[in-house]
Amino acid sequence: MPRQASIDAPDALHHVMIRGITRSAIFYDAADKDRFIDRAEAVFGEERIACYAFALLSNHAHLLVRTGTTPWQDS
């Protein structure tokens, strides 16, 4: 069962973790990880989100990010 979403606040640090269903692989090779990093850089740049650290493993990933000055709103 997923956790409830954290309350977002401007300029807050967040530990973000993603994991494959039933711990299955989400990255199969270095190219998959490179594509993930490229996409993350594009999204973080557009949204003004800073990524301070990340760890990409075969079946999950961790990111330490700081949100921008405007809280994210679900539309």
C-alpha cells in the first residue's frame, strides 16, 4: 500500500524513492540509467527543482531534491 503524499512546501527537501512493482527491475542497463538522468535533468530544469544526490539501482532509485519557491499544485 503506498504512503500518503507528503505536504509540499516552498524550498523543502524531499527524499524521493521509486521502486519496481514486486521489486522488479526498472533499469536494465547503463543506457536506461542514462535516459532516466537525461529526463530528470529536463524536468528539474523546467520546474526549478534542485537535485542534490541520487542513487540508481536496478530495481529502485533514491533522489534528494529541493522544491522550488512555489509549491506544486495538482491540476
